[in-house]
Amino acid sequence: MYTRNIFPTLQRRLKTMPVMLIVGPRQCGKTTLSKVIGHELGMGYISCDNIATLASIQFDPAGFLNNQAKPLIIDEAQRAPEIFLPIKVDVDDNRKPGRYLLTGSANPLLVPKLGDGLTGRMGVCNMWPLSQGEIRGVKESFLKILFGNEQWKADYPTLSRNEIIEILMKGGFPNVVAAESSEERREWCNDYLFNALQKDINDLSKIEHFSQMPSLLYGIANRIGSPLNVNSLTDLIRTSEATIRRYIELLKSLFLLYPLPSWSRNIDKKLAKTSKIYFSDTALLLQSMDFNEERLLKLPHVLGQVFENFVVMELVKQASWNSEPIKLYHYRTHDQKEVDIVLESSSGKVIGIEIKLSSIVRKDDLKGLMSLKEYCGTDFHKGIIFYSGDKTLPFGDSFTALPIAALWE
């Protein structure tokens, strides 16, 4: 079993909040983690994936909850939104921390009918598929070093192109990481996407053009790394932009997609405002694109886009357990100066990260970072270029080229 780096954060927050909610994609390990911490704290367990349990909750949610011993774990709570109001009533009568631990594969902050009554009573922990550090059994310190003043190591292990592709094909879902063959991985990802598009979305919202959702996901997959132009997707499912935006929100609520908004310190017309959309996991992204290892190796441009998706989500995972809140953005001006990832701390420090799947770093690769530095002024902390070499390379006082393995080593 993998040690999850968010575990200490969840432990700490259960000591102060009466209700904690772990949200993230299905099969990322939420149930396993909740049972581990529940065993430690002596919590009962019920699952809303159990048909009999779900029927009982739906028939009499208050009565069902009153008959359960507390503290209590409620797994896949989004399937029973009726339970949220009785939980509110219960915690208002008893504000003891750690009374409920909920898990959900749909984000209640994006699905209005869920969780509204628990505002101020419920903390939320986002949980994602395994990070590279979790797969390797270490807790990454990349963000700590990045926002601090520690020195990078002089060199890091080199990853070959084939090793990078293997990492991308496996992604972070425990079942896929443990799969013994590429065929087994593809079958699992195909089943996962089928269930998400045919069942989970329909559970959340009855939608039109239901059968065309795979085409929409395919269209989004082939636009990874670029600001999403919703109008360009209308031909795929022959419906309005408003409907497509609604579908995208549903895909985001199920943690299939992750939005990366445009960064700006203030309202500034020179900055583009369109978000980029990434997949929560590269194995699902590649399945949606119908790419195998051989095809990915032949198309370096696509490989670069998928690798960018990988780096974005590794940073999202690390930010979820970082001691200081970190927000992620992208930077893009109307004159085409851009930075792949902008990290901003709660103290206002800004860091730019460029991703180059190349063994050589050129001066031109710094253009976007230099633009960001000029725009930020004294708030700019440093700029990083990830590349596929093995040496840490300084570029003046502000910029550093880092090998890919620095993300988790």
C-alpha cells in the first residue's frame, strides 16, 4: 500500500473541523486512505456505493444518520446529497472535531446541490492519483526548496525518452501503476472513462447528446496545453457553446479535467484570460487520444504537450499537501509571451516554470520568464526551466534550468 503524502494534512484538519471531505477522482485511493485514518481514530464506515445503504439514506436520511455511531466515515457521499442537511443539524448540536469524514468523487464546490448547508462546518482536502514521490516512497520537497532559499543539487538522474513515456503511460492511478502490461493499463483506462462518461455524469446531471461525450473528451485531449477555445468544440457534438461549457464543468466536477486559469496581479488588458484545461492523469489523457508508446515516441510535439500535463498535475498534487497555500496559473500575453505554469504563494511570491522536453536550454527559452519577471517586479521570486538534461544550470540570479527528476528527487 502506498503512503499518501496528504495523510498528515488530513490528520491535522480532523483535529479542528467537525466534518472533513476528501474529494478526488474515483479509484485514486480515497477509500483506502479514509479507512486507514478511520481505523486509527475508531470511526465507523458506510459506503453510498452500497445499494441497500443508499436506499435507506434516501428513504429517511435523518433517521439513518441518527442510528449510526459517531465518529463516522461516509464514502462516496455525493451519491446521497440528502445526507448533508442531517449532518449539518448533527454538527450544529455537537461541534466536536473529527465527527464525520466524507469522501466524494464529485466536487461539491462545483456541484451546487451538494454541500451548501455545510459551509463553515466542513473542510475540504483534494486528493489526486499518486504523485511520482508517492510511487517511489518519498515526500517531495520541490515546492519547499522552490519558495525557500535552499540550493538545488548539482545533478540529478537522467531520464531517457522511453523512461519519460513509461511514466506518462502509467500515470498515477494505483491500479494502472501496478498493471503488468500496457494492454492491462489500456483496458483499465478504457473502463474508467466509459463508467465516468456513461454513469457518473448521468448520475450528476441528465444531459442531452449523452453519446457524444467521448467525442468532446477527445477534442479536449487534442487541445491540451493551449487556451481552450470552446467555439472550436461545437462541431464535435453539434451543440451550443453554453452547453459545452456545462459539460466541461461536469467533467471538472468529476476530476477528469483540471483548469489552469490565466495569471494576472490585476485586471490588465494585455493578458489573455482564457484558462487552459488539463487531464487529471496522463494515462487517461493518452487513452482519450488513443495513443500508445510507439505512436507517442514518433510525435515529439504531442509528447511535449502530454509531458506538460504531467508536470502541471505533479505540482497540483504537491500543492495539495504543501504547508503554505500555493495557487497555479499560466501566463500569456496578447503578443504571445507565455509561461507554462505560474505559482503564487499566499505571501505573494511569484514563480514561473517553463517545460522544455529537450536536453538543451537556449536563451530564447527565457523570453516568457523574463516577461513575467518584468510584469511582477519585486514579487518575482525565481524562474525555472525543466529540461531533460542531468545538470542544474544557473542563468543569472533569477533563472535556473533543472532536470526533470528534480520534481521528486
